[in-house]
Amino acid sequence: MATTLHHWLNGATYEGSGGRFSDVTNPATGEVSAQLALASEEDVNAVVAGAAAAFPAWRDTSLAKRVQILFAFRELLNARADELAAIITSEHGKVLSDARGEVARGQEVVEFACGIPHLIKGMFTENASTKVDVHSVRQPLGVVGVISPFNFPAMVPMWFFPLAIAAGNTVVLKPSEKVPTAALFMAQLWKEAGLPDGVFNVLNGDKVAVDGLLTHPDVQSISFVGSTPIARYVYETGTQHGKRVQALGGAKNHMIVLPDADLDLAADAAVNAGYGSAGERCMAISAVLAVGEIGDTLVQKIKERTVGLRTGDGTRGCDMGPLVTSVAQQRVAGYVDAGEASGATIVVDGRDPEVDADGNGFFVGPTLFDHVTTDMSIYTDEIFGPVLSVVRVDSYADGLQLINDNPYGNGTAIFTNDGGAARQFQNEVKVGMIGINVPVPVPMAYYSFGGWKNSLFGDTHAHGVEGVHFFTRGKVVTSRWLDPSHGGINLGFPQNA
């Protein structure tokens, strides 16, 4: 019998009343590992009510006490990082080393949030007017919702909830129903760290849960990461219901390689960024722009590295694991079919890979296309799989134009030894995160994560100082303390003097 996974409310398992369930599978074997309870509208209301009830006390908890709990969570997460990584691999499929890296990057945001007393400071002006002082404070919002994707079950939620909790909010996390156990594991860690009940809650479910959070009057903000169509829906629905929303969408990340680049470094980077986590990353490189005459050499170098990759069960020391579901496997294989049919050259075909795994896992091997054109679906669409397309361009200007014309603007990279070209690129490219000889330019926790164009809806990126501001709102206090006499009646507009 498969394990049944439920919600987390007020520091304990909450079974709810939904009566609906979905399968959680191990994508390396295809086996069902658990049944997940899906929330009903009543469950949404119950979980939000628990978070709302916990908010006043947590809001009024001192910064010193909040930070103590954050540090305790950090220590527990460090001690049990391997357990969390194993959970991620068992449900997502990424190899263990990649899962450990995900946990480490999420932990960086926890560490950043431990500095909340400094990050949340207001300002003070003495004697702004005669015997009048002005000061500002930043206060928490209340109940905040986090809707996270399947591809980073730990890191993406940790982009948001450490800062939200540190700032004094209470959290309802809705993880992807494909990968729910990491969220429940982290909820237990918060309990052990001493977080008061109701401050961190997990609501499992599908569209019913998402819509419930988007429309519930007690939910003050929504943080979302996922595909562009759903990000747009989340943004529009959430804002229509008066919520602050940050909705990070899809991507089609380009890597431009100039003729002066170190082609071995560029080939390594293309393979790492294109096939890591089976391409299921919003920061994956999916289009390599080869400038000038380097195309043949670069493609050959990428091919040599690609054919040596081991694909299989993420627990067996392989380079690349499976896709998350059979639906994802079929979709990615369909894109490979479409690329072949449209006339692109298949250099490495991953549709029938040799894999090191038991059972019937959801595998597509690393796939490399050359001579891809901009009208092909493998170029225009976000495939979200291990498919790397090489596009030949005549010049830097042509490559830059392709990137800037693309409707997505999440991440990009340039490979060159020319500092002037790199500086020009970072200035001219219309993308939110840029790598110079760095293929996956995910910022550190103290900088913000977020794209441009159809890769972001809302004006606030994740983590960093922008994240602190997203989970707080400003209040300005103007005060005057005088002797019992006053200045008399004056109905004019207040003036400083």
C-alpha cells in the first residue's frame, strides 16, 4: 500500500476533507510511491484560517527571537540536507549531487534571512520640522501564499518563505503535487526549530488549492514560479483580488558564443547548462548561438561531451536523471520528432537512450540539434527537457537581436575573451540575469532573482532586498511631543518650518 501524504496545519499533519487523491511517482522507475491528498475549498479555508490566527503573535514576536528560530532551522537543514536531497531525487528524478546543490542554494536564502534585523530597519529624521520627528518602519503583510513548481521542490520555496517568516508573516506553501514530500519535510524541520504552530503551513493540491489562495480575502500576497501562461493567470487573478503578486514565468535562454571564446569552456558550459537536471530548469540553456565560422567546431565539441553522459537513476551516480512524469517524457520526445521533421540536423538523438535504471522510468537522453532556425518549434517553445539547439548566426549583432526579439527574458550568457564585447552585451541585452562566461547565472541570495518580458509578471523579483520589500509594507510616522500648550487653530495645509 502506498503512503498517503496530507497537509500540514498548526504544526501537525492535517488530513482535510478533500476526498481526492493523486499519485506521486518515482520517475526513475515509474512506480507509485505515495498517494497525495488534494485540498478542497474547505481545506483551503481551514489552512488559511490557521495561518491568519497565528499571525498577530508572530508579528509581535521580537526580531531577536525570530532570528534564533531561523538559525535553528538553518542548523537542522544543514544536518539533514542529505535526507532532503534524497527526497527530491525520489520524486523529481534529478541526480543526488544536483539535489544537494539545490538544497545548498536554498539554504543561502535562509542565511540571508538571518540578517533580517538589519534588512528590515526603517529610517529616522529628527526635527524634520520644528520639534517634529519623522520615522519609517516596515511591517509584515499577514498571510502570504507561495505556489512552487516541481523542478525545485526545496530551493524555490526557500526563495520566499525564509524572508516571509523572518519579516513576521505567516506562510501557506502550495507545492507541486508531483513533488510534495520536500515541503512536508521542511515543515517538520520548522517545528523542530521552535517555529510557533500556524506560522508555516503546507496545502497540497491542484487548481482548487491555487484558486483558493488567489481569491481568499485573508491571503495578502502570492509568490509563484512556473510556466508563463500560468504565471500570467496567477498575476491577473491575484491582483484582481487585491493581492501583491510576484509571478515568475517561463524561459528560452540563449547562450551566444563569439569567435574569440574558449570553445572547450563554451562546450562544457553548454552541456552542463543544457542537460543538467534533464533540462528541467528555468535557467537552462536551450539555444546556443554560434557566431561566424566556429559552428562546426563548437558542435563537434558539444557532441563529444554529450555522447559520454550517463543517463539513469539519480541515486546511481549518473550524470542525468529522468524527466518528472511520463507526460513530460512524451512531450519532450514529441519536440525531438518535430525538430527532425522541420529539417534540423540531429547530432545526438536521445529518444531511445540506454539507461542505468530499473523499471519503466521517464527517460529522454541528451539530444543535440544543429542548423536550427527560428521558425522551428524546438527554438520557439520552452521544451523543458534535455534538448539543446545550435543556431548559426553571422555576427554578434545578429545574435543579440535574436535574444532581444525573444518574448522571454529570464537568463542569458555570453562566452568571449573580449571584455568590451561582454560589457556591451550586458548593457544591451534585454534579459534579467546575465552570465559572462557563466552559463547559469543564478544570483546569490543577496541579489534578486527574476527575468524580464514574459518571464516575470509583477515588478518584484525573488529574494534579495526586493524580497524583503515584497513581504513588508512601509509605514511613516510623524510625531511631535510638546508641552501642554499648542499652536492654535490653523486649517491650512501643514507646512514645515
